[in-house]
Amino acid sequence: MNYEMVVYVLLNIAKIEGVLMMIPGIVSLIYGEYNTAKVILTIAILLAAFGFIFTLKKPRRLDIFAKDGLFIVGIAWITFSLLGALPFYFTGSINSYVNAVFETVSGFTTTGSTILTDIESLPNGILFWRSFTHWIGGMGVLVFVLAIIPLAGSRSMNIMKAEVPGPTVDKLVPKTKQTAKILYFIYVGLTILQVIFLVAGKMPLFDSILTSFSTAGTGGFSNKNNSIAYYDSAYVDGVVTVFMILFGINFNLFYLALLKKFKRIFKSEELRTYIAIIAVSTLLITFNIRGMYPSFLKAFRYASFQVATIITTTGFMTADFNVWPMFSKAILLLLMIVGACAGSTGGGLKVSRVLIMVKHIKCEIKRLLHPRAMVSVKIDKKTVETSVISSVLAYLLVYFSLIVISFLLISINEFDFETSLTSVITCINNVGPGLGAIVGPTGNFSSFSDFSKIILCFDMLLGRLEIFPILLLFSPRMYKRRF
């Protein structure tokens, strides 16, 4: 383990977080929130100065190996969250540090679960920081750092592999730093485009920026108590729906679009499956809830938005799907688990993993029927390596084991079965709202005990970082010189 490099990266993270924190401080100044601005800017300057001073000297060894990458990612996200909670706590916006950490972890992991009961009472600077955490965490804290700071050359790919969600991560260009820059170029471009569309729909600029931050990160924090339902606009619903779906697509495909390689995009089996799941789910729910709304189009509007917000694990709300028929709620629960595409800002298992498992099961059935047949799992007409299938199986086993363990721990709260189970599922899949009156689309997590909130924080981090970078922090072997 290269501990010098680990500390160096963490100090860079503190420096970057301090610089980023200055932005909501400036927002507070613009809105005349001087006390809030004073607190935020003080924290920001201290973090930036501390990080800057102690990163002037680079480590003697800049190597980042696979083990180091996993360790750095796990520790960095915890550190980023603990520091990011300081503005919430010291401005008095959230009166408990555990609650502040829960809100911050939910922000950076793009989960969107909240402990707040009156969001609109918060200062604008805090509301900005709250949604900004989604935007920062959406593409990845360390991918952002890689985009602006040269760390360990090609070895930095071990950080990106540990942080970017999905079974596999490919370089878009030979240099990791350039890959990170391309990803953020696409990310920023789509965010700005959504802001323009929302402003064109007469949504206030401040609201448009915060909504776009949350959509880009597929997080779901809103500056309104009623989320997107507050605007009661078919146009706003439509724009947000389209952009949620876009941010749930593998960003490699956007890069291919920039290169005008459209044939390769349409050949993506994961993309086709992702779109098919959204289309079928929307139609099924539309017909199921048709009798609850005055017209088919209105039912379609609410169904499509809720399907998009759940499968992309964004968590915005335009309708209380808690009152929908059980069939519709069951579909939404399955969409929570499936999630978006690999290499997107969305959470969940990822469509690619589901595809691999479905095809693996089909192959096993063929082997039973035809023992001598040579069958293999293929995605995009390419054979999936056995090691990838094994890693997917291992991931699924650990994933469901963690849900069971977390569910047992959360059940200490004595909440009903639906609340206890879906609170875990929604957090580990980085969705936001669960099912039931307490954690449903109109509820929040404020009534959970501090112990349960800490468990759910770990679930959110586990889900965002694909489980293993966080689990390995508890392995004694991680801290040995030889791995």
C-alpha cells in the first residue's frame, strides 16, 4: 500500500472540496444571506488552505495499484461526505451532525433520500450546496479530481475503475486524465442544455440550475417540498423525464455520438434493453393507473415520469405512487433494483449486469438440454469472459446478502415490513424514495434512529461504489504491504 499517495490524494480532495464549497458561499452572498455565507466561506477557505499547503510536496512514489485505487476511493468518499456535512451543521440548517452526514452522503452518492421536513425554509446557499453535491457525486468525486489534477499517470485508471459504476470501465482515449475531461465535458454540456430548456419553460433560473444538478447526478434533491410536482407543468415534467433517461445512459455512447459513430450506438444491447424496459414499464403502469386520472395522456405523463425517475434512480416526484395499485408499485420496486446503464450516473444493479445474468441462465438451460453444445454469453456479439460472469455472480450474492443484513439491522426501529425493506433497497440502489407512508415519495427518513441512519449511509456508499471499495476497508489484508 502506497500510504503517501493515499494521503496525497485525500489532501487534494479536501482542497478541491474547499474550492467547490466557495460557490454556495458566493450564492449566499448574492441572496444577502451573510451569516450563512460567512460560515460556508470560512469552512471552504480552511479546507482549501489546508489541502493546498500539504500538497505542495508530492510523494516520492506516485504508483497507484489496484488495491490502492480501491482503498483511496472508499476512504475518499467517506472523507468527502464527512467534510461536506460541515456547512449543513455549522449553519444550523441541520441540527444533528449524524443527520447532516446522512443528507450529505445521500447527496454525494446521488441517492436523494432526505431527513428534511421543510426544505423551502433553508437558505439558498445551503439549497445550492445540497443539489450541488448531487452534481459533484454524479460523475464521481475522484473522476472530477482526475480531470483537473495529474495524479499518477496511467495508474490513475485504477481509481476510475474503482469509482465509475458498472461491471467494466474502458478508457475513451489513451490517457486517463483526458478520459476524465471528456466525461466531464459531456456531463457539463448536458447539464447546461437542461438548464436552457427549463428556463425556456419559465422555471426560475435558480430552480433550473438546482433541478439540472439533481437530474445530471440522477439524485433527486429539489429546492421545493413537493419536488417537481410543485411546478405542475407538463413541459417541465417532459424535459426532466427526457434528461433523466439521458443521464441514465452509458456516457461512452455520448462520446461515440460526438464522433458520429451512430451505428455503434444503436448496436448497444444494453441501451436497447434499457429503452425497452422503460417503454414496457411505462405502458403497463399507464394502463394500470388509467382510472385514477382524467385522461390517458395524463396517466401516461405521470407513469413515464415515475418510471424514468425510478429506473435512473433519480428520485424526483410528480405523483404519490404510494397510492397506485400494487401492480404498478411492484414494477417500480423491480425498476429500483435494475437501475440504469453501466457507466452512467444512475445506480441500481445496472442493466448490463441484468443482461449478463439473463443470458447466463439461458446458456445454462441450453447446456442442460444439450450437454455437448458449445454455448457462451454474448453482449453486442462479443463473448463475455468467464471472469466477468463470475464477478457479476459474486456481486449479486454480496448485494442481496447486504440487503438482508441491513434489513435485519433496520428492523430494530420496529417500522412496518414495507418501510424497513424498501428503505434499504432504495438506499443501496441510490434511488431516494421507498414505499410506504414513512419513506415513500411524500415521506422522509427523519424518524429513523441515528444507528439506522448510519447503516443506511453505508448502504448508500456501498451502492454508489459498487460495494467492494467500501467492504475492503474492513479487511485486515487491505492494510498489509503485500496483498
